Amino acid sequence: MHQQDLERLKSFRYMDDDFMTVCLADNFEGVELILRIVLEFNVEIQREDAGADPKRARHNSSLLDAHILRPGDETEDIPDSYVIFITENDVMKGNQPIYPVERYVTVGQREGLFGDGSHIIYVNGKYRGNDEIGKLMHDFSCTNPDDMNYEALAKKARYFKQEEKGVAAMCKLMEDMRNEAAREAAQKAELKNARETAARMIKKGKMPLEEIAEYISLLSFEELKEIEAEVMQSA
């Protein structure tokens, strides 16, 4: 195990997406606890404020609907859907623990709930009130399982932070993540080099796109046409 991984593991919290994922993967008691406190919703942990914008919420709602509605189903049979963002900061800046988001119909001075069954909830991760939400948000930001309020969350965090098998599993996960990141970086670099090589070949004008495609198999013919258009535009 890398000492760096062990040090990093100490700082993990439920607010960190990957740690939350492993801690709740088969932790039904913990999931039920969260859903009960946050009114029984599907939950997404969104640590970065930039990823919790309203259009992201709209996108997630559409994904839920696409999953729920099967071919041949009637739209009136779609159950209500709930998207919850637990954000590290108070992105709504209203000093509230929870922000329900609903669609309304406005007719003149009157407003009525649209009633399409789509609901969005933002949970303020900075909230520390002396209630269940406050205690839950404390636990989400807590690095020491022994300081958590809810044992259903603490026991899994303790397993992955302190017990030999759990620590080994987390270190393996971190190693896999590093390897995946390295693969993605290598693929991006390879694609970048291929595009630069193709651009140079196109600029020389000595070879048609069909032949360039044979030399640079990483790029499709359509991609080569796009690069050619970019080269012509910058000429």
C-alpha cells in the first residue's frame, strides 16, 4: 500500500463522491437513514458548486424519467421523481438546510403547482442545526467515524478507514482510479498528437484525406474533414 494513499484515506468524508459510493454500495441501513431524513429521495452527492447548477438538476430529472418510462408505458403511469443535490456549500445562499424546487404555473397574479411529478431538492452541506439534517450534514463532512452521530454511516466509514480489509479495498480503488486517469490522459495525448499530425499533413497538401486516414487510423474520415475545414479557415 502507498503511504500517500493511507494519508489520503484519513481525509475522506461522505461528502467525497467516491468514498460515499463505496460506503453506501451495500449499506441499506445507511441509505434508508439518509432517505428518511431527506424525505425519501434518490440522492446525488455534488461536492463541487459548479456541478449543482439548475440545468444539471434538469438533466438528472430527465435521466430519471428515461430510466423509469419503458417502451409502451403510458406517461400518466410515471411515478414522481426526486433529484437531491447534497452540496458542500450553501449554493442557494439562503441559509436554509433544504431548498425544495418545484414548477409552478403563473396566470396573472395567481400561481399554482404545475404537478408534473418532478421534484428537486438542494441540501445545504454547511448547515449545522441541532436537528437531524444538521447532524447528517456534520457526518457527511466528518473525517473521523468515531465523531459521527449516526452509527449506520460510521460503521462503514470505520470499516474502510480502519479495518485491514476495508483499507486494502480503498487503496485498491485509489490505485484503479489512478490507472484509469493515466489511461484517459494517455488517450487524450494520443488523440491530440494524431490531430496535430493530420493537420500538418493536410497543410502540406501532398496527400488526399483518404490516404491520410490510412496512416492515422485513430481518426475517422469525418474527423479528418473537420480538421481540414479548421486548417482551411486558419490559412
